Amino acid sequence: MNTLSSRGTVIVYVTPSCKFPVIPHCVHGRRLYFTMKLWIIVGWLVLLFRCLNSDVVDEIPWNENRGNCSCEIEVYEPEENYGVIKSPHYPSFESCKGKCIYRILPKADKTVTLYTSPYEITENTYLVIYSLLKTDDGYERLFHAKIQGHVNYYYSSSDSQFASFASARSAGFEIHFISHPQRYYHTKFKITFDRYDEMKEPCDYPIVEIGEKETVIQRAHKFEHASGCVYKLKAQKHDGETDGDEIVIQIYQSVETEVTVKAHDASGKLKNVFSSSYSKALMMDAEDIRIISHRISKRDEAYEMAKITARLVKRTCDCGETTLTMDVRNQSYLSIRGPGYPDLSCPSRHCTYQLSFVGDDQEGEDKNKIGVVELSVEGLFSTSDEFSLKSDYKVFVGTSRYKSSSRYIKENFVIKQQALTVELESSRDLYKRYMEVNVTNRWIYADCACNFFKDKSIGMDTTFTISFPAICDYIYCNFDVKGNHYYQRTLLDFEVKGATYGDVVILRDKRNEEHYNSMMLNHRNRYETSEDTSFTYWRKDANATENAVLTFNYTLIKNNQECGHDPVYLTADFNQPVIVNSPGFPNFYQNNQECQFIVDVPEGSRMALSIDEISIENYHDHVKIYEGNTTDSALIREYSGRVRHQVLNVSTTTILITFTTDMSNSDRGFHITVTAQYPSEDADDPYTRTYILTALVLILIVSICAGIYFYETRYGKFRRERRNNGQQTTGTAENAANAGAAPNIAGIPMNQPPPNYDDLDHFFN
């Protein structure tokens, strides 16, 4: 921290200035001369680049020898309510080498507003704006903004810049003008300032003391100056070690505000920078934290500032007890936690924990049991951290800064009882990290475990069966299955006959983790992968009534054939059939494939397809047959699953066969034989039979309709005439003769038939 006296005098900067080496005019020896000249030029350019492009503006010294800059230390006392600040030689563009300081001292309960005119600043020249605060030790400045020249010699005044800066109450400003001469001089600026007794919604006071309770750093309020506000966070002092104290910063959502958080170490060196316009929670070391909040756009108008809060987390980063002993006769569980658990970053720590087991002599029934350790490891680390859990001869879990690995670790596994070492070396990164290792001791029968974690690896075709007795209430069996890039993929087939409730098989590779419970284990399961995979069969505290029989099969897929990008064109003839099959048939096909086969037969013939075999994943992989040569044509048939020995006749001379597979699981594939046939040959096409039956039904319907029409046209007229004549005739003698007979509803006696066919016709009508 740079401090100033109450009179505004300047403490001299002690950082050495940048000086350029001089190239010698004479060097003995031609080769030596050119070598020395080359190295001196390179060194000169590197030093020039570092001096002129440093963003650490406080490292540019200020001393009494100001070169040709005709500027004084301008101090504006609290009683001065307005003023004008100008560059040397203003309004001329003349430049100089040096540093000018303009200090506007704060006044109690008043704010200061700076109004900037368009800048004309050359390359490698800076204007640095600080908020100036009075403290018990003098004055403290907080960096607010840095305005630097354009990369081209001629600066464009239309480039975006803040139009004004507003201080908090009882705060002022300090402005540094840092100039380096160039061949073309064109630097000038002018800034005016005013003090105000009352300002609508000013910045909150910049220096904020943070305690364990949440403290509001910046309110969510309307603000008119795009340059925003600056803050410095200080942790409250408390008894005890403060090395592990951290500050949790909560930045709330604001669509118009960008917030930058900078963390410095005790010496003032910048350690970490975070900038965002979104809601975010940060945790940083509670040493020196600076916050700059400003509008995303640099145009002055009312906008909503983001709410910012902070609280102190007081803990130490001690490793704690590092030598641990577990008495397995009296103790079944312990936990190892890293420094600052669960959410302290604790950078630059190196902790080594040694765990040993005692009391492993068993008596009685326990003599037939072996001691095992169930380990649960969970941790979140920086990419530069080192973590490992290991024995004297094997690393079980670990991360390394020298190779790519996941920052988050979660592992559960079982090993034999043995001495263990847990080691954590955190980097200097300000990153939330934690580590927890839970250790559980168990005694199990020797027949209830086949392999412990990372005891055995399988890298070739393997089949085996293991039987676990029903007495096993705890079973653990683990294999590391090695993937093989040459073979592309591996297949794991497994089942557990007699699996009971609580049994589980866990398969893990770099991308996936799958769990198979007891109901799924009683039939064959298949897992396909191209990565190294961990296979674990695990039973925890379950009662069984029968033996559990694990059957395991590991197969390397040797088919690496894939579909091409273009369709495959085939032609079948009468005496020369063609075969269409999946790549590599009958070996397992590749995943994520899209194959197309276009098959032709001669004109005037038809096509017969013999579906010899289709063995593909049901519902997910498909074989489709289309009329024509595109998928826009009519779909003839679609297959999925298993099909054998079918015949499909197609009337078209061109078909398209597509084969589509998803991202997982394969099978033998498909095999189809295509033959050209003469049209006279018998067809087994079910569509032809349908067409014939439809035609016969239509002919029958037309015949019935024609017969009804002919009958009505030919005989209908005579029938109506007879009916009308019968209704007009009245019988007397016949009626008298038949008076004793009961008439029916047509007026004819029931004991006499109709006298003629006309009467019969009348009887039915």
C-alpha cells in the first residue's frame, strides 16, 4: 500500500527505472561482434517491451527528475469545490517523459465528480484514476480505471471511454499521468471536477470491514455514472491464527453491471482476478480484496447496480492429526479430512496422513475370516493439486498436476487391511478444494471375495464362473478390464444366478457408470465400451438362501470396418445374385454408423430378397428397404432385432437398403441375398395376393348390383300392375264360398293355396 502524509507529500517510489542497454561500437572478432550485437538487440527489445507494456502502473517510478515534463504535484485542498486538471503543454499535443500527479483531497460528507473531455493519448501513455481515502495512517488510494493510448500512433477520440467518475462520500481522487515520448507526439487531456454536498444515490464507502455475518458491500440501486464504484474488503481481526481466513463474496444478477474482483497477497502482489456480469459466489483469501463494479456500456445514464455481499469464514488450514492408528477390535470407522474441510481453499499446503491397523489377531469363528477395509474417497481439487491414496506398493486413487485428470474424485472400493498413506499437496491457486476419506473395517469369509480393488486386470478374451456360498452376507469382487484401441471395443457379458436383494454390479469407465441391481442380475447383461473399465460385484449386509454364481465373459471386438460416406452400388442379374451385409459381418458391427446400399436388377425383371439373417439391437438399430434410390421413396419394409430366413419380393428394379446404428451395443449385423427373377416366376409377395383378392371382391360387388338393376328394370313394372289390378277386384261368390275359412292378412283363406302365381306374388307383397 502506498501511503501519503496528511499534507499531500509523496513517498518516493523505490522501484528501479527501466534503462536501455547501449550497443557497443567495436567488438573484436567478426563472429563475436555479430553474436554480441544480436544478443544485445534482443535484450534491448525485451526490456523495452516490458517497460512500455506493463499493466502494473505503480511500478513506473516517480522521482524529482521528471525529464522534460513541466508539471508539478497538483494538490486540491478540501476547501476547493471545483477545478480543472490538464496535461502538460495543454492544449498543445507536445509529449514528454515522466509522471504527473493530480490529487483532489477528500472532504467529509462530500462527493467529488470528475468530468472528462475527449482524450488524445498516444501509445504507451496512461491516465490512471484512483479513489483517494483518508485513513489513520494517511491516505490510501484504490485503483479505479486505467486509460491508455491506442495501439496505433493516431488515437481515435471516438473510442469508448468513461465520461465521468463519481466518488463515495468523504472520498476524493488521485490521477496519475504517465508519459513515454514517441516519435509522433499527440497527447493531451483535460478533466474538470466539482464537489457536491448531496448526491443522489452515491457509491457506498469503499473500505468495508467484513465479519462472520453477511455484510452488504454494494446496494442494488440506481446509479448514473458508468464508471461505477470501487471497494476494498478488510477482514475483522479476531483472536487466534488468521492464516486460513477467507471471504465469501456473493455477486447478484444485474444485466447492466460488470463486477471485477482482485485478490492480492500480503505484499500487494496480484494473485487472482475474476470478472463477470452474472450471478456468482466466490471464495478468496482474506488478505487484500479489491472490487470494481461498473456499467458494461461506458455511456452515462441511470442503470441498476448489482448487489454485492460478503462474509468472513474463520478457520485454520492446519493439517490436523497426521498419524492415525485404527484398533480393529474396538474401532470400525474413522474419517480423514483435509485442511479447511469442507469449503476452505487452503492454498500451498502439504499434508501427509499415515494410517495403520492393529489388533488383527482373531479368535473363535473369526479365525476363518479376513480383515478388509472399505474406503470412501471424495474430493474436489485444483488442476495443479497433487492427491493420492496409496499403500507401500500401489496407488489406489490419485490426481497429478502433470497429467490431465478430473478435478472431482468420488470412489468407493474394498482392499485388504494394510498400512495406507493419504497425501495432499495444494497449489497456490485460490480454488475451493476439499478432501475426505472414510475408512470402515470389516471381517468377511475368505470365500466371499475373489479380487480386491486393483488386484487384477483382464486384457484378453476371458470366461470364468465363481460361486459364492450362501453364508456370504458381504461379497466383493473387482476386475480392471483393459480396453484395446486396436480392437476398437470390448464386450462384457455377465449374470449372477441367485442374486439377492441388495446385490449390485457396478461398471465404470471414463465416461459412464452403470448399476445393475439384483433383479437385473438373474439374466445375461451386456456392456460395451472402448475404455478401460472397472467391474465390481458387491453385496453389503444381505442374507441369502442360496449360492450366488457369477458368470463373466470378456470379448474383444475384432471388427474395425466402418461404412463409407457414399452409397455402395450393386447390380444383381438372373444368374448372378449379390450379397448385401453389414461391415465385417458376422463380426460385431461398429456403433454410430449410417450405411447405404443401392441395388439394381435388369429392366423387365423383378427383385427377390432373401433375408438370411438380421441380428441387430432391437428398437435402436434398423435395416430399412426403400423403393428407388433415396429415403424419400416409399418404405417397403423395416427390420430391427432378429430375423431369419424370410423372402421379400419387390416389383421395382431399384431399391435402397439403409443400416443405422446408435451409440452403444452391437451384434452380428445383417446378411441379405438379392436375386433378379423373370416376371413369370412365382411370387411369394403377399402384396400380389392382396391385389387379386381385392379385384375379385370388386367384381362380385359389381355383378350383384347389375343383377338387381336388370331384375328391377325387367320385372318390376309387371309386378306393380298385377298388384294394382288385384286391389280393384271384389269377389262375391268366392267370398261366400270361403266365408267359413279364416282369412290371412292378404285376404286369402288359410286353408287354400293361392289360385295362381299372380296371387302368390300378391301374397308376398
